[in-house]
Amino acid sequence: MPGVSYDDVPTSRPPPTTTEQQILGERRPSGWVLQKLDGGRGPGRGVFHAVDCEDAPAGAPKLTLGQALDAAEHPGTRLCSLRGAAQVL
């Protein structure tokens, strides 16, 4: 259009997003961590947290989606409700 500047119009595509980013959006970090209970003895004893949960243990490794789904299937694992780990997963 005459007299209109197109200098601020993007000319490249944005980077592709992962499935986690599509579901969670950009405002929340993606990922999950597992807080092991009873000193980490035995499978499936723990609390599953969203990575941005304030109750998540510091330094716990971030789980991939597959690891998180596997961990959530153990009968002794419960899902934290503070940051909606179940809804996020």
C-alpha cells in the first residue's frame, strides 16, 4: 500500500515448536522431575512434579516425555497437584 512501511514485517519462519511447547505454551518451562521417596529405594516410590513446581527437588534431572509417562505409571508414584503435573502430562 502506498505510504505504509513493511520494515517490521517478519520475513523468516519462526523455529518449529516441540509437542510439549505446543501443549504447555511458551510461558511455562516444559518437563517433569521425579522426587524419590524412602531414599530412592524401590521402583515407583515418589512424587512426580512439573519442572517449574516450587516443591520439586533442586538438582533433580529433567525427564523426557517418555520417561515421565513411564514414571507416572508406577502404582507408588503420585502426581503433585501444586503445579498440575497430571494436567501438564
